[in-house]
Amino acid sequence: MFGLTATVPLGANLGVIYSYGMDSARIEGEAAPTTWLAWPTLREAAPAWTCAVRDDVDIADLGADIGDIPGGMVTVQLADDPLRGEITVALGGHVVAVFDGERSADYSAAISRLGRLNMAATCRAKLDVEGGMTVLKMLSRPEIGSPQAPFLPAFEPVGVMTEEFAPDDVRGLLGGLATDGPTTLLGALSIKGGMTVLSIEGLAIGHLERSAERLVGTVLAAGFHATCATTVNRNAAGSIEMAVWIPDEI
């Protein structure tokens, strides 16, 4: 098969090689692992945005290169493709999607910054189907990620019940928050007495409306903390509504 091979510079110390063939494109350098149980190098935040998978790509055909995909969640690798003026999205070394336009310009700068640190640009995404098309729900933002960020990818909000926990402690922790909009805090999940418990700053303040025992167990077994983005809405009357942002299933 005839194709074009090009070196796409990502920074001073990092490059990615692409082979463009008649029907496919593939990263020839080292591919980022596809497991979602890994720290992304790009900042992640809800809501996810949609990137269509290429029409000529069948995810099922990638087989052993991508391994198991629990709940459709994966880690993808983004790279700048200056020959085509777009950003490529690779899964298991295979370029499965591309995007261009204003968003690609923003990502080009972030990818370049990571390249200067000798780091590939990665984020978590979820494979889904919309209107008969396979898509990636991307959580990434065109910024370098932080080690203080929540580990759990923020795909879906799940409500938090606080009635069974010490109300004075909850009010003391959250009472100083603004009343004119949501505030996002860093929470941590654990399993106690069959409930998925949310703690903030070490204080258990509620449990999730639905169990996330399997998710939390998987994350802890992989050696990570089950930290999550927690949104808090406090109105002028003092009532509090809380939700954690986590994967909807694995």
C-alpha cells in the first residue's frame, strides 16, 4: 500500500510519526495506553464535547491494540498534524478521529507545551453512538492538567444525600459558599456499610443516590484515589444541593 509518512513535531523532545495509507492512519511511535485508569496530561472538565469517529474506522476491528473498554471509556492521544491543519485523536496507536477549526488551534498550543515537557497529550473519552454514528465524548480542555485535579472522569452527575450525616458538620463545611451559583469542590469516594460515601476535606458528608461500589473498587484496586468533582449549590435560604461527577458505568 502506498502512503505518506511524516514526522509531526510536538515539541523540542517529542515527535509522533504518522503513516497515511489508502484506508487508515496510524501512529508509528509509542502509543499511549488505552485504559482510562491513567492520569491524563490535558485538563479535563465537564461537559464533554463530541468528536465523530472517522467513517472508515471500525472500533471493533482494532482488537488487541485497544483491549477491553469497560463502559466505553478510554484514554486517547491527541497530536498536531500540520500537514493537514488538524488535530488527530488516536486510540491504541490508530488515528480514529480528527478535528480542525478554532478548537484545533487552541489544542495545537497545548500539545506544543506538553511536547516541550516530553509528554504526549492525553485525555479520557467515552465511545458512544449518536444518530447512528460512533463518536467520542471528549472531556479534555486545551490546557495542561494538574495533579490536584479529580481522578474520576466527570461524565455524569449523581446526586448526594446528606440527611443521614451530621448536619452541623455539613453546614460548617459548606455554609460559607456563595449563594449565586454552583461551586466545585474536590471530593473523595469510599464504600462504607454498602453505601458510596462522599467526603470533602476528610469529612464524610453524604452518600450517593446510587451505588458506585464497582467504580470505586476498580479505581482503588488500580492504586488511585477515587477523587471526583463535586458541585454544590447553596441558595439564599441555606438549603444545599450536591452532586458528584463520575462515569455513569464501567
